Amino acid sequence: MAIRPQQKPSQILTRSEAAASAAEIDLAYGLEPVYEAGSDPRLVALSTFKKIRCPHCFERSEISVETIYGSQRYIQDCQVCCQAILLIIEVANGELVKVTAERGDG
């Protein structure tokens, strides 16, 4: 049976000291901090999904809107009837305000 030496009170780390030591180790070795899903305040949604109705065939479909580029206008083909849809995306302060789908044929 192995005999373990007793730790002196000065060698016992409290939970907060152990956490601080882990952070110091991460920093010393250049490791990235670990964040639980959804808890990293630096991450923001760069895109979102929005349902639109085709102005040609009136079918509903879902599009991905990239909010990182701000307000924009572009043409996208309908997923059902393949006709051109003019999408008008309004973004304010990094958040989607409005999506308008109009006929893109002139």
C-alpha cells in the first residue's frame, strides 16, 4: 500500500484559486478560453432565416439573410418557379428590420 504524504494547508487550493490557475495556464500556453454554447458575448448572429412569398407564384420559401453586410438589394430566383425576385433587405444596428420581396422582371 502506497503512503501519500499529507498536504500542508498552504498547498490546498480553493476552487477560485484553481479556476484562476487554469486561466493562467491557458494564457501561458496560448490556449483559447472554453465557452459554453450560447455564452460567448463576442458572438453575434451574422445571418438569419426569413420566410418570403414569391411575387410570381405566391409560394412561400425561406431565405438566408446576411445581416453583417447591412441593408442591401439583390436578385434571387424563386426556388419553386425560377422567376427573378428582387429582395430588399433593411438592417439597422446589425439587426434585421424588414425583408421585402418584389418582382424582379422590370
